[in-house]
Amino acid sequence: MHTASFDGVLDAARQIAGHAVRTPLIESPALNARLGGRVLLKGENLQVAGAFKFRGAYNRISRLTDEERARGVVAYSSGNHAQAVAAAARMVGTSAIIVMPADSPRVKVEGVIGFGGEVRTYDRYTESREAIGEEIAATRGSVLVRPFDDPFVIEGQGTTGLEILEQADAPIDQLLCGASGGGLIAGINLSMAARSPDTRVIGVEPAAYNDTQISLAAGERLTHPPVVHPSICDALMTDRPGELTFPINRRLDRIETVTDAEVAQAVRYAFRVLKLVVEPGGAVSLAALLAGKVPTQGLTTVGVLSGGNVDPALFAAIIEDRFTPAGD
């Protein structure tokens, strides 16, 4: 059985070359001055389909056999993995069915359809996306492309960390990255452990969806307490860490959490100061930095901007200071 590894990350980099975007590592004098150190932002909001997810999706789907391509793929996702799978499937000439929450941002649903994917919606509070995806895969003989618990997906996401290390012109003291199912930060951990072991990797989660934080504290995979108000970080609303990702992510330095108000501030700052469109779930690292959750004075810090697929109405409300957090 294939196990996620740094050698796999290197292989993934070769596999996705020419298909995924080598996104920029962005430095802003204004942000440096505000935080008193160097801050480098990895712009995965500029990736194919608007998020880092394309890396892992393409690395997995491009390895399908001819027989598997004929049967198509199925995936479940709140939106970014959905669009990535649809985009990768189109590139390799196969079909894609995506199981998405009924309350997914319309921009993400439209993105899947635009890439030629077929959408099946479900109620995230009463139905199991995993069960629906597995049923479709069994019925149609499709290949299930999991959003994070797949070694090829983890290794594809790990190319984000590999690029960061190749692009940075100085040693990196700390790296912040959103943590949900844990695929991106697990892949980054593989790269950092191999090439920059002294870099502290810090996960960031929405305050009410801190399943990785409580799981690391307990030493086992746990589910966060029931949530009254959904977060605006729709991309980071998993209920517990992945089975494959959690062991890798036990090397994390720690997990910080951010409120929706802090995330909204980061989305607003990214637009007004950095001139970047970043979705709430993609802005949690920047939110933690702006809110002073980690020291930055005199340090070189990397923050991953993991996606830019934000609902237009929500984005307008945030940047115009009309957004009121429901649960903060």
C-alpha cells in the first residue's frame, strides 16, 4: 500500500509540473512594517480552480488507468476540492460527480459545473457525505478521490511546501497554514521535516472547529463540540482530522484558532492592502498574524493563503464593513 512520504512529494512535483500553477511567494512592505518582521505569503488563491486543492486532485487523478478513467471519479467536498477534482478530471479526460453540501457557496457550485462536473447536494447536518460518495462509487464503479485521506492527495498538497522552500531567499522561522482535514498541512509537514526541520509549522483553525487542536492535545482523533453557528470559513468545517493526516500532523508546533471577526479582518486587509482576493478559509493564517496570535518581531514567517473562492455577497459585506459575525 502506498504511504505518503517526502519522496512522494518530489514525485508529485514532477507529476503536476506544467499543469498546476507555481504560485508566487508574496512579500508586502506594509505587512512587514505592521508585524515587525518578514512575512511571505504563498498565494494559492491564484492556483488552478482558485485553491491549493488542485495539486492533490491532479496528482491523484492523473494516475488513473485507462479503465479507471472510463468509469469516472467521485468526490465529496464543501467546494475547493470539488472544483479541483472537476478541473483535473476534465484535463485527463474523465467524468466527475461531486457530492457537495446544499449550503455550499454558489460560486463554488458554479465552479464545479463550469469545469464539467456533475453536482449532487446533501444536508451536511443530517447526511454523511462519505456514505453518499462511497455509494456512488460502488454503484457506478467510479474511483473515489478523497479530499485529504489519500496519500497521493497529501503528497500533491506537499508540493506547496516544496515550492515555498525553493522560493524563499532566507531560512523560514515559522510557517502558518490552515488545518481542517489536514491534507495541506500534512503535505507541508512532509516537506518541512525533510528540507527545513527547524521551521515551526503552526496550524490555524476556526475557533468553533478546532478538532485538530483538541485531537493533538488528547493524542487521538476527536470531534469538536457541537457548533451553534457555522463559520464563514466553509472550507475548514470538517469535524475531525483525517486518519492518514493526523499521524503526520502530530509534528506540528501547535494550533492557533481565529474567530470569524478576525478572519473577516484578514479578508478585508488582503483586499485593501495586499490587493488580493482571499476566501475566509484561505485567510486564517493571515488572520492569526494580524491578530497577534504568534510572535513575528524579527522573524521570517510564511503564511499560506490557501484559496480565493469567496461568495461575492459575503465578500462585498466584509470589505465594506457590513459583515456581522454570528457566533463570535
